[in-house]
Amino acid sequence: RQALLDVDDLVVDYGVHEPVRAVDHVSLRVRRGEFVGIVGESGCGKSTLLYAVARLLSPPARIVSGQVDFAGHQMVQLTEDELRPIRWRDYSVVMQSAMNALNPVLSIGAQLRDAMAAHERVPAAQMRQRSEEVLRLVGIDPIHLTSYPHQLSGGMRQRAMIAMALVFRPDLIIMDEPTSALDVVAQRSLMRRVKALQEEFGFAVLFVTHDMSLVSHYSDRLAIMYAGQMVELGPTREVFAHARHPYSTGLLGAFPSLRGERRELTGIPGAPPDLRHPPRGCRFQPRCPKVMDVCREDPPPYQVGGTDLVRCHLYGPDASERQESR
Ligand code: SF4
Ligand code: MG
């Protein structure tokens, strides 16, 4: 079955003279109605990947190569004029901070109206009805159509953003840490609402977060990024039960010790590499508890296609040989 979104070998650089490769040959497919989480430490390229897919990157970031097929649209090639009719209608974006994304001098109702008016001619009464509808969907009393962003709580502002993203019932909603500004209780309630809406309307979600536990309950598949690369991708339950890449294991908070016990770690020792000078071989090798000689020389093999991926010499085509000869 054809994917709704097919990201193929996407490369994004920052800067021109000494470019930093923020997204390094990433491939990812999202099916209709699927919830895909992308997890990784800050600076791993996950937000950049989202903004590249949504065609919202601004200089000095630029797509260097690769393709993004979204419902038959070749996103990388589209001009701003060609993007306008499909943005919001076919896909929408919810940013990390609604405070930055919402217009502070317009009421919520006016912003919903503007979003609709930009796409179609809708009679005022119908616009109002639709605005009330989407606010109710996200659990905001329509009385707040006349409220300004600063009059709403952080959680309500994020929900207002989601209401705007839902106005046209798009096929795909792209979310960049939409709950990170909220406390844990507000985070959970927002996530539950997003999931319920997704189940009701069947849109696909591409969701970025640094919080593994947040996506664990809601995503169908999980992609783990490290230093601009996707290092593991698989069904969420599989990844949680049997994470393969040592970085994923570390993110999950437990490296199996030599005696087979699980040892709790608060994090992974060390820091991600400077992307201007990534390490030779595997990008994770300076921090990897399972590093082998080959890891310091050769970049691990990369498996595209299917629903699973792991970028690590422990699982490459020669892995069994390697493990036998050790
Ligand atoms: Fe660790 Fe080697 Fe796998 Fe990289 S390729 S994650 S260094 S075992
Ligand atoms: Mg980010």
C-alpha cells in the first residue's frame, strides 16, 4: 500500500560555507492514519526534519537532496504558490510554542476565520459554526472565540493551535514538541485528546519529542534519531520491548549489564558529536558501550524499506560473522 508520506533519502544542511549536515540521508514512510513518533536528544535534527517535510525551513537551512512525496505532491520541488493551497488543507503544522505561532493581536476566532478565508470562500455564519466546532473538539468552550492568546493558559493555547490545524481535517498533522511547554498533567490530557481526535478523523500524525515516554503510549511506530541520522525505526511496542540500537537502549534508560540484569541509567554518558566534524565510522561510537573496531572505521549499514530499520554494525548483513569471530 502506498504511503501517505514518503521521505526518501532527505539531506538538510545549515549554512553554505561550512555546512552542517542537520539531516543526513533520512528515509521514513507514514501511512494514512498512522501515528509516527520521532524521538531524540535536542540538536539531533528531528525538528529540522519536520520543517523540511512541511517546507517551512528558513535559510540558512536548506534541502540539499532527497525527495518528499506527500499524497502525490513532490514537496521539495513545490513553489510557495503551489504549497499555499495544500498547507493547512491537506497537512498542517503544530509548533512547539503556540505563543510564537499564534498572532497576539488577533482573537482566536479571528485567527480561525483568517485561516479559513485564506483557502475558501465560506459564508460568515458557516465560518463561525466551524470555528465553534473545532474549539469544542479540542475541549475549549467556544466562548473563547473572542479571547486573545494571552488570555488563555498554556495548555489552552496549544489546544487552540490544534484546533487551527484541524479546521480543514487534513490528512497529516505535523507536530513539533507540542506539549513541551506544559506541565505533566496538561501534557497527558493534550496527548489523549490528540489521540482521540486522530482515531475519530483518521489523520496521520508525525510527532517529534525528546520524551520517549510521551510517545510510547500514542505512536504506532517510533523513529529514533541521533546526530542527524535515523538509527532505529520500528513498531513502538517492538522498539520498547527489544530496542536494538545501543542508543535506543540508552534512551530507554537501561543498558543490559554483562550479567543480563538491567541497570538504570539517568542518561547516556557523553554528548552528541559536533556535526561540523562528526566522528569517523558510526556517529555514536564515542559513546557506545558496545563499540567494536569496525565501528571506528566504517559507517554502519543502512537498511531502507519495510517498516524496520536499525543502523548499527551489530545488526548488519555481516553481523553474525562478526559476532562469531569475536
Ligand atoms: Fe555502537 Fe558500533 Fe552499533 Fe555504532 S555501530 S551503535 S558504535 S555497536
Ligand atoms: Mg526542536
